[in-house]
Amino acid sequence: MSEIEPWKNGQAGVVIIDHKKTAVYKDEAGQVHAVSAICTHMGCTIGWNADERTWDCPCHGSRYSIEGKVLRGPAKKDLERVEIDYLKK
């Protein structure tokens, strides 16, 4: 059992998966979305913004969607998606 499986729907956080910081969001339907937790601008660790439901970088203000798409820069490159094999059914 993973540390993500007991999460409630709507819960998010940064966890270590395969020795890498990973930003994980469990949506309202129970689907898990995982992306690299490292901002593509300058390498800071992103955090979850529960009000906006976005991943935000505290260093320079980049904002990413749940799927890791850049919503606001200075970042120009999307976050890398992460496959979590043990959650696949």
C-alpha cells in the first residue's frame, strides 16, 4: 500500500517517489495526477495552492495546472508527468 492510497479525494502534497520529489493530487473522482515537484524555471520545490487548485512556485511565482501545464511564468516549460506504476489497476 502506498502513502497516497489512503488520501481523501481533493488531497494534494509533495511526496518522494523513486527518490524524486513528486507533486501528487488526488482529484474528486479519485484519480491520481502526479508531476515533478521541481519548478522548471529555477529548480525550486513547488507547493499546492488549495484555493486555486494549482501547483505554485514560492521562489518566482510560476503557476502550473494539476497536469503540470504552465499557467503563469516565468517558467516556460511544463512539469514532467510522473507515472506511479503501483497505482495502476
